[in-house]
Amino acid sequence: MNDNELLHAYRKLWSNRTLSVGSDEKKTLEEAIKKELLDEMTHPRVRKSPDKKLLDALKRIIAADISPEEKLELISKHMEMYEKILTK
């Protein structure tokens, strides 16, 4: 699955969010997932931990109307970004 297809699948998880795409779909997707896991769209006082945000994301992916392959790829990408966040 290429980066453009994966980004399209990610967009299906968020029907009410706009996601501007630059020239690099992979970077756009990684930044969006990082922003999601760090809960940057929420006021700092009520932000959830990356652990809780990852769990929420996995539940959303599992419940989404996307192919099993897309689900697996998105879960993998979320885990990759989560590990990067923890090692910083």
C-alpha cells in the first residue's frame, strides 16, 4: 500500500477534519498521527496521555469502514509513531 492510499484511509477516520497535504504524503500522515497521539488539537489542561490517545486511535481504526489491509497499515503506522514519541 502506498503512502497516498494510506493517507486516504486515515482521512476516512476523521470525517470532520481537514488535512492539508504537501508534496510528501508520508510526512503529512506521520505529522497528523503525531499530532493526534500528542493530543495537540485539545487544550493543554485537558489533554490525554499518548497511551490513552493510542488506545482511542486503535479503537477508531478497528471500528472504521476500511479494508483489513488499511487497518493493519494504520495500526502499524500509529505504533511506529507512538514508539518515536516515547523515545524522544
